[in-house]
Amino acid sequence: MIPAWKLRREIGRLRQHFWALSGLAYEPILKLRHDRWRRALPQPEDGGVPLGPKVAVFLLYQPRGIARSVLITLRHLVDNGYTPLIISNAPLSAVDRDTLHPLVWRMIERPNFGYDFGGYRDGILLLDQWGVRPERLLVLNDSIWLPLAPGSTLITRMETASGDVIGTILHPDKERRRVVKSVRRGFVESYLYAIDGAAMQSPVFKSYWQRYRVSSNKFNAVRLGERGFSKAMRKGGLRVVGLFSADTLVEALDRADDDTLSLTLKYGVYTEDDLAAQGAALRARTPDETWRREVLAHVRRTTTRRRFNASFPYPSLSLLGMDFMKRSTGPTGAGAQSLHVQMRMRYLDAVAAGDLPPPYKDVLDEIRASIPGNGA
């Protein structure tokens, strides 16, 4: 028999597909209405950071008030020379505004329409509406803790990477076999982009945001937003690259010493019993050349099923220097702790053991609180 949780998931997916198709009838009308609102928008509230040559469009959804980690992100942006423009998908209280004021250039409230890409679109079109032409644009949202700890070089590495649109995690092209054989095109994840100023002024970039069909349907937001953005930019001739992938993790581990491989296994996260058993068996063995090859094969096998950074948080942070962590907990399946929750638990274990550097205290407190049973 099909497990009840899996049946509910599939019914939910069918429902999402239905509403995604129905959006073709009404979403363009909602978009026109929203665009009239944006063009008539009164002067935004100014903050204490002067406009500079680099701008960060920072999307917030903080209906319970601004989290302390958001202030860490803002300070990090300013320290890296960025002018933060806050686009809030939730109302900002007077306390929120006072808290944000010294760390932002401008802040705007908008209706919670279109998820992250709806907010990104408003921020990018508002910059054009105001005649602001940054040399470099950073687009990000508050779905990640960034940075985790002092000394992060992630933004600098994104700025110096070879490409027009730089993301963090790259999902490669993937072959699919359903009714017919097809290829699902790769994309970079959408919570953090670095965009060259010339690319921002390119026809393909401008056209994408003008024509983007804003949708509050999650399926459409992912298909047209996260996946669609990478696809459209590549089709228009821009170079879309990601700093990290399962391949870059395996390559880094291949160069690493035995102690690093052992710690990779120690803090590995598994949601399948067979992979967990393989990891435990490898941990029990004495390292040698055969062991190294089998560890790398195990990592490859695991990352074909689950996210590489959630499955192996230790090397993702220590070797790749990812310097961020997703806030979402992800689906829990048949009642077990989700991959992301288990990953945070292993991350905290590694910090407590001194194998990873401690994060900022506010970030640490929020990660602890995000684990069910810890006060979340």
C-alpha cells in the first residue's frame, strides 16, 4: 500500500498543477493591477546608508518582527560596499523601521504577491524607475542565514567569479524518462544572485523582469522564477554559473586528507537506511587508498539522491566555504526529522566539538530554535 503521507503529497502536487494552469486566466490581470500600484508608489522611506555604486535588493518576509540575523546580513552587505534596498513582503512596524534605518538605503513595503520573485521584480524595476544604474547588483532574500560566521568571503568570491549572473548552488542538466526522454535544464538557486552591471542593462535581463508573470502559486513561482530565470538568461546569451555543486564537493574531497574524509562521514546526514549503513561501515574502517575511493563513491551515491550540502555539511562549510544555511526545514516524509533539520543538528555537533568555527551568537540561537523541540 502507498503510505498515507506520500499519497497526500501527490494529491497536493496535482492540486498545485491545477492551480498553476488556472493562473493563466487571472495572474496577468493581478500583475497589471500591481504594476499600477508600483508606478504610483510614493517616495520610499530613506535609511542611513548613502547610495553607492553597488546595490543589494534584499527581500524580507518577517511578519513577527525583524530577526537579529537579518541585521548581521545587512552589516555584512554594507561592509562589502553594498547599498541595501529593503523590499518587505510583510508590514514593517515602527520598531522594525527604526531597527533597519541605520543599515539600509531605502525600504519599501509591498503586498505579499508573487513570493520572492515578485519582490525581486519590484526592487529591480524600482531601481530603473528611479534611474539607478549600479555597477553591480546583489539580489537576495531572508530564507538563508548569511553569513554564518565572521570572515565570510562568499560575496567576494561571487563578485570575482567568471560569469554575468552568479549564484551559489548549481543544479546541472538532468535527464528525465517519463512518457518520452527529455532533459530538465540546470539552474542556480534563487536566494542569492550577484549580477554584473552590464548584464543588468542587457535586453534579456530587462525583458525578463518586465514580462515575468508574477504568481503566488508556488509551482509557478519555482518554474517561471527560479528555473525560468536561469533558462531565460542563458537563452539570451548571458553566462549563468554557480559556485557550488555536488561535483565541486567531490573534487574538493578528492584533494582532502583522511581526517577530513573521516569528519565528512562523522557529520554525514542520511534519510535512507542503506546509505546510513554504508556510511557507518566506512567510519568503522581504517583509512587506506581503497577506503578513500569508497568514501568518494559513497559521497557521489548519496548526493545523487539528496542535496549535497545538507547531506555533508562539514566539507560543504570547511572545504567549499559556503558560509550560509537555508532556514527552511523541508518535508519530513513519514514523520522522521527532515534532512535539513538533521543537517542543523550535525552542524551544531561539529561546532560543539570544535570541528567547525562557531557562528554569530544570534545565528546560533536561531539555528537552535529552528530545531523542533528546541523552542521553535
